[in-house]
Amino acid sequence: MTCASMYNGGAERVLSILSDAFAEHYDEVEYVTWYQYPVQFKLNEKVQFYCIEETTGSTDKKVWMRWFRRHVKEVQPDLILSLLVPINMMVMTALIGMKEKVIVCERSDSRHLKGGLPMRMLRNALYRKAVGLVSQTESNTRSLPRYLQKKSTVIFNPINMGNEYIGKALKTEKTNTIVAVGRLIKVKNHEMLARAFKRFLQTHPNYTLEIYGYGDNEESLKNYIESLGLTSKIFLPGSVPDVWDRIVSSKLFVHSSNYEGMPNALLEAMCLGLPCVSTKVNGAVDVIKNGENGLLTEVGDEDGLYEAMVKMVDNPEYAESLAKEATKLCKLLEYEKIAAKWLSFMEDKIEESRYC
């Protein structure tokens, strides 16, 4: 399997969670990263780990792809599992002319691929040689060309929570805190959340907002919060390992993204038993039934976000009923069920290739 790194990220977290199942099922498993970042997520100890940038001592992606091609020739794997579009494209380019079996995984909304239509066309052309494709949502699969849809499957992200965390928020004394968790990047639209929260404070002055995560937009977001005069009301605690314990006492979880693949933080907040509000992005619309287990607002709708926040906080019994229903999601996302779907799809593709 291969991905960008083992640093903070949804794809990296999913691979670390699934590494136990892969290591148990297969005789040998390798994890190849491309970028040299600190390792935040742990892999099963049986998984062999390589970092291409560290191994080659180069930052040249052509050098990386040549190394990957040579490595694949030496190892001759039964299957290559690749996550994230830029990595998928480098993998498929590196293996041009080879008959290696590759499953590519789409981890974000494919309609918002950086580079627009030309990049989508190049990606789709490279994906033709993949034996399979995994998407996180039905809506993302439908956005792909039909020839890719035919070899695709949808697998949600697993939730690897201990039973003690499922519904824990329903039994925890609440504080006047609203939380968000996610990378501090533009597409998360934390600026809109900050503006909506400023309006919220006019009638709920005792509340604070905490936005957990890291990212390139951190400094810009800090400056924006300062410009709103909210440095004593909105806090950026960073990326923390005990985030579930930090947010479990919150009154509300808010997800304000412009687009997503499958927002892990939202899934986890729902399983914790937090009342959740989210924009109508991929993943959220797949798991939230509006008014039943959470509230959905239109992407970029500041008024709708503000109104949903007020509705949840001002109606605690209603918010609790939605949160209680949200915890049922954990049954759908159990690690064993998700791991079994991955292994079944991977085994099918290995078996199919034997007869091609």
C-alpha cells in the first residue's frame, strides 16, 4: 500500500487502522510513503515501511517514480493499494507498461480536483489501467466516468473507537463550547464558521469556539479571528492526540467545509454522541439524515449555519435526541465490517486478474 506519508490526515489514519487486518490476512505487507514527514500514525509491527524521499535522498518526483518502479519489479506484489489522487497519478505513471495490479482510492470530492478539467482528464486516463477503484461515497463515484464506475466500490471510513467512547458525550456534563475538528485549510471554510459564531455570540455571549487541527491556513485564520475581535472567544488548540476527550463535553460540533471526501472528524463526533451540524458536502450527506441524526446546511450558507447552531443550542432536548440517533452510525462503521469490505474487494481483484 502507498500514500503520501504517515503524518496527520484522513487517508493516513485509515491505512494505519486497516494495517492490522492487512497484516493478519496477507503474508507480507509493505507501506511505501513518498514524502518525508514525521510519523504520527502507527502501523502494525509486521508491516514493512519505506519512505521514498528518505531512501532516495531526493526531492525530484521523477527520481521517486523511478525508485518505485524498480522496487515494484523487485517485490512483484500481488496487489498495490494507492491512496490520494497525486500519489495515485505518480503510481500509475511510474508503472506505465507494466502489468501490476493497482487499486486506486479517491479520498476527496473528485469534482474539485486541483487543476480543473485537464487534470481530471489526465487522472481518468491514468486510472484506466487500475484494476479497481475505491470511493468513500456514492456521490463521488457517480461523478466519475462510467468506465471507472464499473470497476468501483464504495467503502466508508472505519471508526476505531473503544466502546467506552461510543455515546460518551451523552453522559458527559456539558460546557458552553462549540467545536470543530479538521485541517486548517481554506476548503474547510473556518472563516465562515467564525463569522457565524460572531453572530451567535450576540445572544449567547458565554460561549467559546475551539477549532482543532493544523494546516497551511493557520496563520491566516488567526489573523482573521483577530480582525473579528474574537481572540478571547475563538481558540486554535492545534492537532492533539486526545481530541475525543477534549471535545466530548461540548454542546455542539460544527463542520463548515466547502467540499469533502468523507469527513472523519464528523463521523467520530457523531459516534461520540455530539449534536452535529454540517454543510452538505460528500460524506456528510451520506451519513446525516437532516433533522433525524444531525442538521445539514447549504455549502457557503452563513445564515443557515448560524441558524442551525442557534437551533441546536437553544433546544437541548432536541439536540440530544439527534445526537443519540447519531451514535447508531458506529454499527455501520465498525472496524471489522469495513476491514472485511476492503479485503473482499482486494481479493476479488486479485482473483479476477489471474484469469485476465
